[in-house]
Amino acid sequence: MHDLPTFLDLNGASVFITGGGSGIGAALTEAFLRQGARVAFCQRSDATAFCEAMQAATGNRPLFLPCDITDVPALQGVIARAAELHGPITVLVNNAANDQRVKTAEVDEAFWETSMAVNLKSYFFAAQAVLPGMQAAGGGSIISFSSISYMMADTGYVPYITANAGITGMTRTLAREFGPYRIRVNALAPGWVLTQKQKDLWVTPEGLQRHLDKQCLKDPIDPADIAGGVLFLASKSSRMMTGQAMVIDGGVVVTG
């Protein structure tokens, strides 16, 4: 992991991350652990080996709570369990997503509903679940992952792109609603982050080069490159920043 600044207020913070055991989520879990935070995360697949690796690497073991985030009662249940064990959650990172490629003509109602459940509905109900604890704690930070894909008018995965546009709208209205409680709500829109999943399914030398040509910064984006922005949004260093969409894409959409 790249060297990251230390945010002293994150030491001991109760953090919950959806999809925190793989891809970008794994990098976020590690980053918060290295800050001394009490990190809980959920995902469907077993993450026991990842937790053991994190304990060995950081001396700080995350709490893994198995969950299908499309099951709202189950999702809110594991969030409640994490709060019982770690104290009221003051940092929520809505990270889990599914960017499966499907042509528009092949999208049926079931796929659309599943995509919305993963990529948008779970974000709202996770935010709803942490609200009382953040109110009691006097504030908190909610960070929801979007994507630059909807800003680029990309194609090939319309439900995912639609959900990501919805996330930024939801972020703005929740920021307004939660602001009186000193709860900040921001979105983070990464560019093409080369997770193992991306490499396995979609990265080709030609496709990657075409995307790098669009970036101002010509290096591929690794999961660890996203962690610093998330830590900043989680910490009091960004205490007057809310309702915003931070872009970390190497300079694609911000330059036109």
C-alpha cells in the first residue's frame, strides 16, 4: 500500500465498509486498520483468510460479517452488530458494487432490479441504518462510491451507470437532510481502477492504453490510490465538506 498520511481522529473510530474484503474495499479496510480504526465489513464470500492477513500485516484485525447486501434486513442487522461490538459507527463506506456488462437489449426486469438493489438501494438503507448512531455520536461521515462512467456517457452497463448517477443525487439530498446532525455525506467517483476482477474480466492491453491516453496522469490506477481520498473524507480534515463528489481518475472527466 502507498504511504498514506495519518489522520489522528480515525484512531479508534468505528468504521463499516460494504464489500471490504476484496478489490477497492480491501485496500480501504487495510488503510483504516493502519489508522488504528475499528473496522467491520460485510460481503457474501468468506473473508476469513483476508482478516488473518490483515491482522498479520497491520496488527489490527477487522470484523467480518457475512451478508448479502441486497437483503436489507440482513444488511441493517450486520450494521447493528458492528455497532454493538465496536461502538456507534461514525464512518460508513458504501463500496460494494457490481459493474457486470450486459447489452441493453439483453437486460430483463430481474437483472435491472438486482443491479439497483446492489448498486443503489443498499447504499440508502446502509445510510439509514447508521443515522441514529451518528446522531448520538454528534456526527459522522458517509462515503458512497459512484463512478466516472456516467460522466463519460459510457456504454455496455446501463443499470450500473444509472445507479451511479443516482448515488450522486442521493448524496446531495442526504447531505442536506443529515447536515444539522453534523453528518457529512459525500460521494467518491473513481476512474478505471485495476482491481483483480477488472484484470480478469475486462482489461486488455489495447483497452487500457486507450483509457490511459484519456488520463492526464499516465499511470494505471491501483486500489490503494483510492484510499487516501476516502481517509480524507472520513476524517475531520474534511469537516466542512459535504454533498460533494470527489473524482479520482487520473484526470479524465475533469479535463473534458
